[in-house]
Amino acid sequence: MQGPQSSGSRPLRQWRSHRLLAIARAVIAITKPNEWRAWVDSIASGDRADAHRQMMRRLGIKREHIRHQASPAGDVMVLVWEGVEQDRVAPLLADLAQNPQSEHERYIATHVIPDLHGVDPSAGPPPMMQEVATIET
């Protein structure tokens, strides 16, 4: 019998053992799911993979998990950054959108954020995620 599974294929106990202390999450709308999926494929292992990893290093991101969640209210991306504190997510995303440092970052700011996610980059950082509860056993 296998243990609990994460949304990927790795058992949860393995995710926990490899997790860094600093983990940040963001939930962002996806307005064009098919184009968004092609974008994710390109940064994961396609023609934009090297540039994306350079951007991650610049931002201090050790590992990036990208998840898709379909719902009756619309599709969303759940973005998890390891190596980044939660309170840095909004400022990092805003800086990325407003001050891109490479062609890859400019593409994210001028196409991915506004067209694939429907977010106005000039609107400033998204609101901070509010912690509602921490429940332990």
C-alpha cells in the first residue's frame, strides 16, 4: 500500500523531506488555458527554460511548482516558490512586471501577465495573502 500522494507522483513524505523552510504561494487567474499551458511547457523544458531558470536564480527561487486548478469560477494557477518568503511574493511579482531585467522578463510583463492571466501589470502588487489559521495535530 502506498502512502499519501501529492498532486504529482511523489509521495507527500518525499515532498516534505525536500521542502525548504521558505515557501511562498500565489493563486493567479488563467484567462487563456491552452496558451498558458504552452507557456508552462516552454519554461519547464522548452525554448524558454534556460531564461526562466536565470530569472528564478535572480529572484532567489530555488524551485517552482506550477499547478492548474479548473473550477466553475474559472481556471487558476497555483504557483509555489521554494526559497522565497511569503511576504516577498507580491513585491517580487510587481517588480518583475514593472522592472523586467531581461527579454524573458519583458515577455512575462508584456504578454504572460496581461494576456494569459488577465492582470494589469501597472495596477501594482496583488494584495498580500492573509493567513486565516494554522492547524496542527
